[in-house]
Amino acid sequence: MTALNKIISSGFIAAAIAGSATMAHAANCVKPAQPVIPEGTTANGAQMSAVPDQLDAYIAAMNVYLACLEQSDSQARAEAEALLQKWQQTEQDHAAQIEVVVE
């Protein structure tokens, strides 16, 4: 395998690992349901008055959700990077072993 192929292969492996790890962590994050915005032409006063509080609650819940996704993304990237580094070290160790056997 050429050096370029190794780089490309490692890149694909890293992307696949990062993607699957991010999805696994993000599954623990709960996306809030959007509040229903009433039709302005048919809504009564009570329905219209309730919307600002619902939007405030939604935005607060969405901020929690986004923070969870960011944390999950950071954790997944760290895990993927650690695994990729371990693989790269394994490749180097293996290459060194082959060089010793060939000499």
C-alpha cells in the first residue's frame, strides 16, 4: 500500500469512526418538540398569549439539546482520534517488525 493510499485509508477510517461515534453519543440527546404556532387569522387571545412562554421553554430546551450535541461531538471526536492514533502506532510497530525480519 502506498503512503498516499495509507493516508486516504486512514482518513476514511477516521471519518467512519467519528461518524458512528457521534451518532451513538448524540442518541442520548433529546431534541425538544417544537411548539405549535397558531394561525394568526383564527387564533383566540388565550392561544396567542400562550405562545411566548412556549417559545421561551422551547428555546431553553433547544439550548440544552445543542449543548448535549456539542459535548457528544467533542467526546466522539476524542474517541475517534484516540483510536486512529492507536491504529497508526500499530501500523508503525508492525512496519518496524517487518523491517527487522527482512534485515
